[in-house]
Amino acid sequence: MVRGVGLLPALVWGVLVAFWRPRGPIFPIEAAAIMLGSIAVGAFAGRYYRSRWAILLAPLLFLVAAEVTRVGFSGPTVDYPRPTDLGILALIVGRGFEALLTLLPMGVAAAYGAGSTRRSRSPWRWVGRFVTGVLAVVVVAIGVAVAIPGRVAPINGGISELTYAGKLGLMIRGARTDLPILLFVPGSPGGSELRAMRERLGALEQRFIVVTMDRRGGARSFGALDPTPTFTVENETRNVLGATEYLLNRFRRDKVFLVAHSGGTIGATLAVQENPGYFAAYVGVGQVANPTASDRTQYDDTLAWARAKGDAALVARLTQVGPPPYANIYGYEPMILNEDRVYGSENGDALIENAEAPELGTLDKIHVVSGFLDAFDAYYPRVRSVDFKTQVPALAVPVYFVAGDREVPSRVRELGLWNAALKAPRKELVTLKNAGHRSMFDQPAAFVALMDRVRGAS
């Protein structure tokens, strides 16, 4: 019983870590603190318990305490695991990554702690020491990796930096500081497009100060994810306006050019409607008009495609969940994962591409994926009532809509219905050839040419 007290810190540490950072650390210094605390707890458990069983029991008690403490938090990375593709991905970037920061260091430290109290003569002791030593090196490597910050390439004579507007991460790049400002809002909930904007649309930096925002919950904006009950359409609108106000005040400008993609167009459109005086023009790429209507047609298309291809598993999954809208990301999973195959587009590598951005540190890279999963789960079910045909009859700024010719047809149809009725000082619907949902990245030269026209007309 007295020896068992040595395991009590692991239980307490599990509660503290899960209460403090239920989805894992946000910043490198937090990751370092969690790793060091886990090492201290493990070493104490091994030395006080005086048994190799501490290697297993200390991490196990930590895990149980953390899981109990997290009850009530929602999202794929903290909910109960599910045996689907997104569920497994969530398990890896959520609990799997957490295990590397907590359970592994704790277990290794417990091995050293237990070893310091025993003098084994077993011929196998060198094997144990070797394995423990290798794992200790792994722990050190993980600590170094999470401490490495993101970096942004400099622009001679211009501006290039990573900063924050409140809790929202921004990348700001431009060839000169006197250029007009372009604010870009990414598409997916928790979206980050730092690499795509820099690599594919870097030509815009000669024409604008390009500000790329990580949406709430993703990458460098991961710290803004909780509390998820406040993750609403109204909040996303406030986020766009907040970032805009920050830029207007910092650069002493009257207006910015607002560009948004896909789901990011919801908050962006409503921001323009609410405060048109902030914006010189609005460009909606893959513009959302009525997401529920579009999703229902996409569901029908996906089900018809699955039946035509004889994909019985996909047919069964779609039949099981029924038509949208859904209450969480798992209902949308069959459509998310099969969109490229159904419509012949090429969007599937966008998440991984942007997770590899050098502007992001190791934690931020993990948060690109985990943030997308948890942000989508929290936010997207709340857009079901959006219908711009009735909610946004007019916008008081020039409006440009951009769609790829391989865009999901139902999205283009809903956009067309809204665009036909929309009143604006100027409006234009541009179709980019050989482009899909991420048309501005599929055809960057054409999009840059469009932005030249937008700037010239404003």
C-alpha cells in the first residue's frame, strides 16, 4: 500500500494535463512542460514503487485519469475512437501524439527510476538497458522536434512575418509595405493554406500585402478552438471582421480586399454584408450559397456513383447515415473522402500539403489535421440554416465569384441561383478551366490575372 503511493502523482498529473490542455499542448513551451512533468512523474513512480511494473502502471493511471477528465469535450480527437478512416486519423493525431508527449516519457523515466533501486544480475539486463536507452533518445528527439518553431522566408525590402490577431494566426507577406491589403480566409473549418498561398499564389505578393489567416481551430489558430459551443456562424463572421480591423489599424488603411474560399466564404460574406465599409471588393472562390441543399445533391451523386461502381461498402455506409445534414463529421465522411473520385477533381492532398508548410512548427503541423477534424465537427453542423438567397439579397461592394469547371455541380447551381438575384455595385461570375474546388490554386496565373482586374476596378 505504501509503495502504491508512488503511483499517485501519475493519477494527479493526468487530471491536471487533461484539464489544462484537453486537446494537447498549443505552444511548444507547453509541450516541453508536459514532457518534463511526465518525466518527473515517471521517475518518481519507478523509484518509489521500486518495481518494473511502474513502467506500465504509471502511464496507465495517467491515461485513465486524463480520459475521465476529458469527458464532456467534443470532437474526434477527444471523443471515443471510431473504426473509420477519419476516426483512425483522429486517434493518431490526437491520443497517439499525446502518448508521445506523455506516456512514452513517463514510461522511460519510470524504467530509469525503477532501475536505480535495483541491482539486477540477469543476463537480459543489458537488453533492457539498451531498449530503454533507445527510447530515451526517441524522447529527446521528440522534445527537440516540438520545440522547433515555424519560419517564414524573408522578402527583401518588403514584409514577411507570422503574427496574431487575437488568437487567430496570420501570415503577412508583401513586396512593399505600401501595397493594398488582401486578406485570405481558407475554406475548410480549421483550415490553413499558408503553403499553398505562398507557393502557388506568391505572385500576389508583388501586387498586395497578402495576409493569410488560419481559421479558428486550425494550425496557428488551434488555441481558439475551445469552447466549441461558441463556434458558430456568427463567431466566424466576428473572426473575419476582427482580423480586418487589426489590419486596417496596423497598416492605417481604409479598406482591404477580401478573398475567401469554400466554407470560409460563409463568414466572409456575412462580414461584407455587416460592414461593407471595410472592404474594397469581395472575391468568393468555391462560394457557398446553400450548403445543405448542395450537400443533399452531393449525397445523391455519391450514392449513385457508388452503385454504378459496385462499391457495396460505400453504398451501405451512405444508406446507414441517410441524407444530410448530420450532427458530426462522421456523417459527412463518405462524401468528404470520395468527392475527388465522384467528380474527377484533385483536392485530396490539400490537407497534407498545408501540414508540411515550413511556416508551421511541429505542433502547428499536427494542429492542421487535428484542428480540421475537431473544427469541422464543431462548426459545420451549425451552417445547415445558411441560405444566402434569402439572407443576403444584396452586398454593397463589388463582388466576384470564382468557380472551377470541375467544381461539384450542386455548389455551382446554388451559387448561380443566388448570384442571379444578388444586387451589388458590380458582380461577376468567373469560371476557371481545368480547375476544381480549389480553383485559385489549380490555375494560379488565371486567378492572379483576375485579382489584377479586381484591383484595377476598385
